[in-house]
Amino acid sequence: MRYFLSLAYNGTPFHGWQRQPNASSVQETLEEALSTLLGQPIAIMGAGRTDTGVHAKQMVTHFDVDIDTETEKNLVHMLNRYLNENIVIHSFHPVKEEAHARFDATHRTYEYHIAFQKNPFKHNAHHILHTPPDIALMNEAANYLLQQSDFKAFSKTHTDVKTFLCDISFAHWVSTEDGAIFTITANRFLRNMVRAIVGTLLDVGTKKIAVDEINRIIESRDRGQAGFSVPACGLYLTEINYPSEVYL
């Protein structure tokens, strides 16, 4: 039987999602926990990859396993007792045998959190920006993202992808009590894309570049034209959407 497992994690202690030699990853930690609790080797496929220090309020992974009804019912509880405080399991659902956590996802949403003052309780949870940017200007610039489709200018260079086309359906900043949050939704994201977009929008918000420069940067398809890549600590994968027919 194939299952979807939904989880959240604090990315600070991990070197990203993907298993890698000589470094702790979320994938490796979860695979080892599942293999131990289920008494058989378990390999999982995530909906995507997050970089070192990036957090997830929702990540979805799939794997195949034969288990009894009692284990299926109690697996979320078993995993949460076994794993440490940096990972929490939300749900565990049977899906169709061809369901795929990565390829069946229709939309993904990220948030980027910034704070305007130092806070010891949010040290690895926000990007600190001591000069507040102009939120209205950044939202004006973010609207241009919805009109474009090729985002090579915001992609990590030397990335092995067949296309840089993405369909961004939402991009908006909101002010918070002590900072701001940027939310962006798309069908797919390129490596480093959100962090590069945020860095470029902050250049608009701090009036280093004009609002309408966003279109020129995107159309250049040149990463060197875009803004700096903001730190990983403020980035959160928050939601992954699937069509209802993948579930049993």
C-alpha cells in the first residue's frame, strides 16, 4: 500500500531535506525512524527539497509498505514519540498506488518572515532587517510576478532543470506586529527562487531599484541582475496541494 505522510520540521539543525553523506537531513532522520518502527527498510519520496536551514510547516512524502490496521492507525503517534522536537508528524493517509508526492502536487506555498528588531526567541526563524521597507512598493512589484512565466533570473545558476517556467498565482506581503511576511504560491519553484525573489523585492522596498525594474530583471533571464538571496532561516514551506482523487 502507498501512503502520504504529512509533517513539519524546524530546518535549523538539518542540512536540508535530501539525504546526503556525512550530514544530517530530514529525509534520513525520517527514513531511519520509519525503518526502525516498522521493522523493514523504508525509502521515502518528498514533495520537494528544502535547503539547509529552511523550515517546513507542511512537507508531504510518500512510501510503500505493508502494515496491519493497528499500526496504520497508530503510526502518527508512534513517530511523534520516537522523533525529537525538531520534527512533528501531522497525518498518514493511504493513497492510490500511482500517487506521487512530488509529481501530483498542483500548488506549493512558501512564506518568508522578516523582523525589524533583534529577538533572541526568533534567532533562526526570521531574517532581521533593521530598516523597515516600504510594503506597498513591494506589493506593487510583486504583482509583476503574476504576469510573468520564465523565472530563470531568480534561479540558482547551473541548475539541472528542463524549464524555468513557473505559474505564480499569488504573491503578497503583509505587515505583522514586529515585521512582515511574504506569501507566494506557484505550481512549482526553482532552486533558490523564493529567496532571490524576496531579496529583489526588498531592493524595491528599500528604494534601491524602481518598482518597474522587476519586469526588466525577469526578462533578462540573468541571475546577476536580480537581488541578493536572503538567508534561509526566514523561509517556510507552508502548504502543498493535491487533487482529491489521489487519496483513497
